[in-house]
Amino acid sequence: MPHSQTSAPRDSLTGVRLARGASPWLLPTVATAALSLIRARKSGRWAAAAVPTTALAAGMLWFFRDPEREIAQGRVISPADGVVQSIMPWKDGRTRVAIFMSPLNVHVNRAPLAGTVTSVEHIPGGFVPAFNKESENNERVVWHFDTELGDIEMVQIAGAVARRIVPYVPAGTKVEQGERIGLIRFGSRVDIYLPEGVEVAVEVGQATTAGVTRIDRD
């Protein structure tokens, strides 16, 4: 069955699919780079400025890329690109898998299972680095999905630079496994809580790919 996908813009110049929610950062950066390149033909000062502004624009395009994915088979798949930072048993019997996303990773997050989004809650907080233990109190968006495994909780956590989490779908939306559901700008973290009895298939330090890496084991 094909997976539905939340639409995202495609840059007409580069052919790169860009993440929804990237415009506030991309537009001024690309505009500044374009202006610098145009004026660089007549001014040495603008020529000097064109180098860093163009590099920054290219970096932004790379950061906000949103590639197509062949969605994997499995009960629970990774909601994020990154590296497994920790695997922690929770008091209620669930297991929390925390995935750290560096600025080099794709930052579009995907639904770990098919189901219905039952809640999307924004919780204000700090902005310490997402790999720091203190990030437990960072700004976050808490998701709950009603799935075949019951309630699944997923948390998008802002980092030191990521000051904005952009959910793509509201509560009440039915999503397919691997569907794009939100964006975290710059370095950050995504936690997923596996229900009691579900065995973890990944290990600390393992790289994950959203929509591709299976998180649970049969």
C-alpha cells in the first residue's frame, strides 16, 4: 500500500525537495546570496560578501532537504534520522529510545506507526544542547498516536539552536507509517516510547534513518 506524504516545496533551481517550515530561514538567506552575486560583478566588497552568503545559502538548502524514502516494513520504524543516544526502561514498563539529530541530519520527522494522532501538545522549556541530560527540560512537542500497538508517545525536543518545532498535522489526523509529520530546525532530539513487551532492535550509537530503520524486534 502506498504511503501518503505531506507535500513539501521543490526548489525550481536545484531540484531539491525542501521541508515545509523552511521558508523563514531559507528565503532571506537565498535572497541575500543572490543579491551578493549580482552586485559582486561591480563591487569587490560585494564579491567578498558573496562567498560566505552563498556558502550559507547552500548549507541551508542542504539542511532543509527532504528526500523521498522507501518506507520499511515493521511494526515500529524510526521517526528520525540520527544516532541512538540512549535506551532507557521507563517506570510504567515502556522503553524510551532517544535519537539525537545533528545539524547534518535530515530534520523532517515521520510517523513511527500507522494510526490516528490523538494529541499534539507544545510544552515550553529551555534550549540546552539536545545531547545534554538537561535537555529533558527543553521546549518540546509531545505526540500521541492511537495504533495497533495501543498508545504510542513520541516527543520532538528542541536543541540549543533549534528554537522552533513545526508540526505538520493536527490531532485527529490519520497518518500512514512513515508519513511526514513535522520538522525540528537544526540540532535536536526525538524520543519514542515503545509499549511494554516490545523488544528494542537498535542499540546505543547506531545510526537511524526516518522511515527506514526498524526500532522494534519480532
